[in-house]
Amino acid sequence: MKFEAFSSRDAASRAAAGYLETALRRHLRQHGQAALAVSGGSSPEACFSLLAQAELPWNKVKITLTDERSIPVSDAASNEGMLRRSLLTRRAAAAEFVPLQPGALEQLPRPCACTLAGMGEDGHFASIFPDHPDLSSALSPENQELCFPVTTRASTLPRVSMSLAMLLQSAVIYLLAFGAAKRAIIEAPGALPVAALLTQQRTPVHVLWAPQEPS
């Protein structure tokens, strides 16, 4: 794992957008097409708005989510809705959105060029929460499931999550995180779900962290 600290959310978001653009450009040059998997929530929105302006052949890029809430796209809490407002705009409007569904994910060119992941202050990533009823399977690098439904006490809404095994089918994973609580988890994840992502040796993980700015 590589850890990189920034002075602000803006600086970290700009760096993340730059890394994603570079990874996509490299993969497109080598393979002619590329896939990008991204997290939802509020943390990556600034990064996505910047990435949407990149001069890439977006018509050759497929974009999917690492997790989603089982709600309409029109709902403010929908990750797909956030993605359509922030990333699938401007130049990146030409990219193809791939729903987080088993049949659809199988059509993604793999490995993904890159993945942008996020994490919660409880140590979850994607929608793999600490109280997941079958955590060992969700975190197994050998799991054959690309994604699975999630219902836990930690989430008020049913969700769909990529498995760790699917997340690892990426050339590189960037983890964007803000705030002291998340840095403490990254430095000492213990038995929390994100430990499985940070300590595995299959796919490089690059953490981009910045302090949580006052609201």
C-alpha cells in the first residue's frame, strides 16, 4: 500500500482525478478500451467533476459502481444519480455506464484500468460492512461472485456491492479518504473489512488522504 497525504480535500481530489486520467489513458493506449469502477457517496464528487473534463476517448470507456443503494436513480442518495451529475457529463458524457449487476459486469473489459474506492468510518468499503452476515465470503479474493445483495444493520437501505474479488480485477486501486478517523483506520485497520483491501498483495493500492475540512 502506498499512502499519500494532501493539505486539503481539493488537492487530494485533483490528484485523484489526475491519477485516474493517467491510468485510463495508459490502458486505452495499450488495449483500445478501458473500464473504470468508482465508489459513490460525497467524497469523490469533486474528483469526478474534474475527471469529466479530461480529453480522453470516453466513447471507449465503460464506467461502473463499486456499490449502490437499491433505490430509484432520481433519489438524492442514489450513487448512479450522483455519478450522472458529476462524472457522466461534459466530455465524459460519451462514456458508457454499466449497472452493478452480474450479467452487466461480465461485459466489462477486465482488468479495469483503475478503481476509485472509498471507505467509511466503520472500516467498510464498497458496501462490505463489518456486520455483513457472510463477511469471509465477501472478502475472499477467490470468490466467484462479482457482486451480491447487502442487507445489514449498518445500512438503512438494501444495497448491492462488488465483492473484493471483483474489485481486485483492476490494474490499480485508488482509495480516497478524508478525516482523522479514516486515517487512523488506514494506519491500523485491525480486523475491519478494509484491512482485506489494504493488506492484499494482488492489486496495488494507493491511498490519497486529506484532513476533513470544517463545515
